[in-house]
Amino acid sequence: MTIKFLGYRCSLCAAEYQPDEAIYTCRHDGGNLDIIYDYDALQRELSPEAILSSQESSLWRYLPLLPVNEIHAAGTPMGAVGWTPLFSPPELRDQLGIENLWIKDESRNPTASFKDRASAIVVAQAQETGVEIVVTASTGNAGAALAGMAAAAGQKAVIFAPKDAPPAKIAQLLIYDAQVLLVDGNYDQAFDLSISASNEFGWYCRNTGYNPFSLEGKKTATFEIWENLMRLKSFETPLAVFVSVGDGNIISGLHKGFKDLQALGWLEYMPRIFGVQAEGSAAIANAFKAGGEEIIPVAADTLADSISVDLPRDGVRAVRAASQTGGAYLTVGDDDILTAIADLGRVGIFAEPAGATAYAGLKEALKLGMIGSNDPVVVLNTGSGLKDVKAAMQAVSPAEIIEPSLTALEQVLQRIG
């Protein structure tokens, strides 16, 4: 069964476009586009049981709810995206006093970040439409995800990244054989250059918060949360989902996924969605706290490079993800983020700064009384700590250097007790 999507709808003015139109954002006001489906047809031809009985252990188990056709991803990293684990470490539950707590670890994706979800769908769309080159701007993760998925599918990719992006992320881009161009500027400048290049050379642009197909990939995380938690457990209060926010596209994708499930009649209640931003990159949080949707650029300054953004490109939908679900936005400092990296590391989860930001946000929400001990909570770790080893080393004390003798070892052991 294949049900094509019906088209696109502007998130600002509600203008609609046909599915065969080559379009990224609304022609009237530049608003982000939502892909719309024939939910009535989906309800008639698809059931939750059909999804639950699937033997596919990746995001492709949700293919009927995605805007691409069948792809040939088996046997490649592109066929292994999604279906990431939900961990519930007892130590964290005890420390926070939350009985129902899960960490969804997106570092288990093929290129070690949440961004694989979006890139898999974008590359699938590129292949369906016969695109030769896909381009994106990235501080590292989105670029690595595109490069990895493109390599798996035999697709050419061009990546613009700030020259000061973490070396480990640049290494990924190069190893996946993408054409990597380091921009002597910040992420926002790389973003603008990538759009200019796509317009000039006819490249297909994957950019976060710009290409509507990227949101569709990111929404699949909510399908997994629904399938693994919300259908199996009965909670006294709505599920709370915590996610770090930069451009705003991941949190918008989560919201879109839950809305899709509600439109199908498969979701009883909407979870509360909490966005967490670094204090030094808080344009969306500022808008939320001001009670509006006007996104005013900031001069971003945070060690969490993946969410360091001057002007979020999906800000309005990101504000709505919290305001329309009873959630909120929180901001945390870089020191809080480093502490969160160490907290997660002690239970076996190695998070990069952006991934740990969500956990730091949960701790802040507990302090502010936004979350209670009976509330079920899912925290998304959006990327691996191996993406930014320099930041990880700031989160812990350095390893001791000792002489190769038992005497030296005993001295250390006595000192640390």
C-alpha cells in the first residue's frame, strides 16, 4: 500500500501547494511548509496493528506514514536509521526522584546522531526525483548524517560547515567522501551560502528548517515513543518530552509526529513538549517567554555547537511545539550542560553537549516545579559524545598519570579512598 502525501501547507499563512511542486518554503511569506496527508484514507487502509506487527527494526517500519515510496535501503546504513533504544537508568531515576524516566539514545544511529532520521528521508526523496547533488549547511551532525546517508545510497553530497566545527565532525564528513567546504564564518552564514548555491546550481537543499522532508524524518522518533511507551503503559499524567533546540526543526518534528498520530486517532492525549536551549543561544526560548512567536536573532555563544544558532530557521513551529502542548522552554548554562554530560556518562550514556542539554533542562524543570515525581518523562540524547571530545574532557577531571609500579598505584588508591 502506498498513499502519497497530498501536498504542502504553509505554517504561517496556510497557503497550500501541490505535491509535485519543487518548493522549500512558502512563496508568499517564506513560512516553513508542513507536508499534509489524507488521514481519512490512511485510517481506512492502515491500522496500528499493521505497524506494530512489522518486522522492520528501523524508521522504515513507518513507511506508510512517510512522504516517500519504498526504497532499497536493506543492507546499508540507510536501512538502519531509527528504532533507537529507550534506557531507564535506576541511578538517574533515584537521583531525580522520577519513577518513570527514559533516555532515548539517538547516538545509536549510523552516524551517531538524531539527524540521520531527516537525512534518510531527504536522500530517499532525492533518489525518487533523480537529483544529482544534495547540499546542506551544518555545524557537523546534519552534514555527517547527509554525507553518511548519501554514501550509503550512492548519492553525491556537498557540505558547508563553519571552519571551527569540532574536528571529529569534520572527519566524519570527509570519511563519507562528501565534498566538504569549510566556511570562514558561522553556521548562519554557511546556511545562507548553501541556499544560494542550491539556487544557482540546481542542487537539492537538505537544510534543517528549510526542506519540509527533513521534518518528516524527525517525526519518526515520536512514532517509536508512542509504540514503545504510550501504547504499553497507562500514566496518571501526560508524558513529558525534553529535547534540545537550536534551529527548532527537531522539536517541530516531534510535534508533527504526535499531531499525525492524533489525526489518525491513534493517540489519546498529546504529550507535553519541553524545549531546552543554551543560555547563549536562546532565540526561541526568548520568544516563548515573551508570549509571542517573533524570533529575534541573537549572537550565539555556547559550547553546544549543534544548537548554536543566531537565527533559528524553524522558530515559529518550534515555539508552537511547546505552547500548543502545555510544555515550555527552559535555558541552561554551559556549566549545566557539562554537568549533564557527566551525569549521563556515569550511567553509560555518552552525550555530546547538545544531547546533554535536554537532560540539564529536565533538572531545571524539576527545580522550577514544572515536573513532578509522578510525571513520566522522556529525554532525547540527540548525539554521541564522540562528536565533541574536547567538550567531553571539560566535563570530567583529567586522568591521573602514574609510574608503572604497584607502589604508585597504591598511593593513588589511598588518596582516592
